[in-house]
Amino acid sequence: MPLDPFFDERLRLHRKYLFDQALSTVRTRLSTAVRFLRTPIVVPAGGASSPAPARPDRAERASQAAESAALGPHARARARHRRSALAWDRSELSAVGTPGPKVRTVEHTVEVPGHPCVRVRIYYPDVVGGAPVPAVLAFFGGAFRIGGIDYPTTDAAYRHRTVDAHVAIAAVDYSLAPEHRYPVQVEQAYASLVWLYDQAGELGIDPTRIGVLGISAGGNIAATVAVMNRDRAGLPLRLQVLEVPVVDLTGSHLDLHAVRGLGIPRALALRELRSVARTYLTDLDEGIEPYASPLRAGSHEGLPPAVILTAEYDPLRGDGDAYGYALRRAGVDASVVRYQGVTHDVAIFTGALPAARRWHDDVVAALRRLHH
């Protein structure tokens, strides 16, 4: 169906952003080429060439990437981009979102062996008599490089879902790329899951009724945690709710038919989507690993039931469809629902778009399955 008119202005701004980004890249490359051509080439004495350096291992590549990310104009540009994203998010909540209700929150710091510790904020529903409540471990979206549990629309969504589904939401503030790259984020997520089970009694959570929830990049992490848990600890994970998830970072399941109706050239769409993998992964070859791309796991048997939500005008809809099929083929109870006429970020527009309110209701209905 046609794109909802609500998105017209936002789509115009997004197209402008993509063109501006592409133009900036071209200018940077031309400037680099000019400097290279002006630099004299020094040939070693005797004309002998130096041997090619050995390919660094993953830890060395990650260390090099972190060092380069912490310095220079790129780091400053990222900081500006994140400030702009936060300001945009704040204005969107005010203009077309729904502020969250007051709920009790408690913050914790979780240790992650071999990786940076991670902050987890738990949103609690009202509880009568102190009975333990179901919980979901939740992961925000933002292409692995922006976002966080303090973003206004993210915080508001968790508050609404906590109240309406009557479940605790343990929101994981995982590290952002490229300062921290795969597998840091998934290891933080898995450590948070183990911690949630280990501390369930003290946290007022029922360890027999725990699920995972994630949107976009967070959907990738949520799905990965389910696979990691099956492979490692086998904790009794009950549910996975995946909203517009990216589950294959090789890009093999991108559905670019979804961007035709948006008037975005294929080349620009591919450039933007591939940049997500380049930012998150230390090496693009890692995209085939099951903990980077859960769709590529050798088996999907034994995973928890899944509810997957996709959007018609979102190239990631192919990822959601493919993952739902892979789960069902492995005997997992999985459903995939595609929302017509909407885009990737539909969930935040609950103050202005009926489809967004229905999206919220469907997520709440899925989370309520933890009460059964």
C-alpha cells in the first residue's frame, strides 16, 4: 500500500541526509587523492620491496580500530552526530511521541569478563505484595553507533511497555561502535542475561519467565543472545520479541524493493546499510559468524518462541521474513507480522500515527505471554 502521508516530510529530510552524506564522502576522497598525488614516492635503496605485513588478529584489529576512533576529526564528527541524534530524538518525542509514565527504576553495573562493564536499568511495574514479576532483557536500536537507554523515545517506550504488559524491563546500555566493536556488544548482552538469572531473586524477577526484546540493531543483539544462551548456558529463556531486526550483516537478505517507493536511489540505500556492518564489525568477514548474524547460525533448533515485527517500507523486512522462516523450519514457534504503509522507525510515533499505537499494542500482547 502507499506510504502513509505522515512520513512525507521525514522522508524528504532523510533523502537530503543521504545525499549530503554521499557528497561529503566524495569530497573527502577527492581531497585525500589530491594529497596523495602531491606526496613524493620514496623507493628503498636497491629497489627492494618490503615484505607484506602479517594480517593482525581480531584483538589487534579491534585495538587499532578503538585507538583510531578515539582521535581526530572522525571522533569529533561522531560526537556531533550523536548530539544531533539525541536532540532530534527529544524533539520527536515532544512532537509525535508519547511521554512515558512514572515508574520505579533501579540501575546496576554488570561485569563482563574480558570486556567493558555495562549499565543495566530495570523498569518495574507496580507490584502487589512483592511477588516476583516476569522480565525482558531489552536492547535499543541505532545501527550499533547511536542510541542508548537515556534517549527520550527509548526510555518512554520502556516505561509504557512496563506498565501495559506488567513486566519488568531490564534495559542494557551496551557500548557503541566504532569505539567498541563486535563481539563487545553481544558479550555485554550475554553477561547481562546471566546476571539477570543469577540475581533474579534479589531483583524481584521470576527466573522462569524471562525473555529478550530488541529493535533494529538491538534486534540483532536480542536474537544473538538467544543463540548464545542455547549454545552456552541453556537458561530457560521463554520469548524473543524482535522489532525490525537486522539478523544478517552480510546484507544477503536486504529487500531493496522497499526503498523504491521512498524515492531513495539504490546506491545510496546500499551505502547506508553497508556502513552499519563496517562500523560494527572489525572485519567484514565476521559477518558470516552466527553471533554477528544470527540468521547464519548452523541450527535454530531449541530457540525460544519469537514474535517478529517488520515494516513495508524498510529494506530490513527481508531479514525479518527470513529469520521467521528459519525459526519455523527448525520447529520454533515464530510469527512475522508486516505493517503496511510504514517505515523502519514507525514504533516511536505513538502520539501521531495509529499504526505506531497498534505496534505498541502488539508488542505488549507479545510480552504478556510471559505471564502464561
